[in-house]
Amino acid sequence: GVRNRIRVLRFNRGEMTQETLAKRVGLTRQTIIAIEQGRYSPSLAAAFRIANALKVPFDEVFQFEE
């Protein structure tokens, strides 16, 4: 499945809140929570918007494991 480091990266960005990230990428806070917990996989476009909002390369946020 897809693993992500959103939570760690938010804290590295001056403790960006889930709400702030959600607003920047056009998702709800509930969706960000579900993505962080690995219960939901974002669309590819949303995943790239998350990486851009966190100012890191895509593969620093998301990793795929067989």
C-alpha cells in the first residue's frame, strides 16, 4: 500500500495544522486525517498538491510498498 510522512512533514513546516494543509490543497481536515492514518489514498493530483504545500518532493511524502 501507500505510506506517507504527512504528519512528520507538517511538524517540520512550523507545526502546520491539518486544517491549514487541508485549506491549501482544497480538501477537508477529515480527509487529511484519513490520508495521514493510511485509511484513504488521495488522488494523484491531490497527492501532488499535498507535496507542494509541504514544499518537498512527492517521493518524500508518499512511498509505495508492495
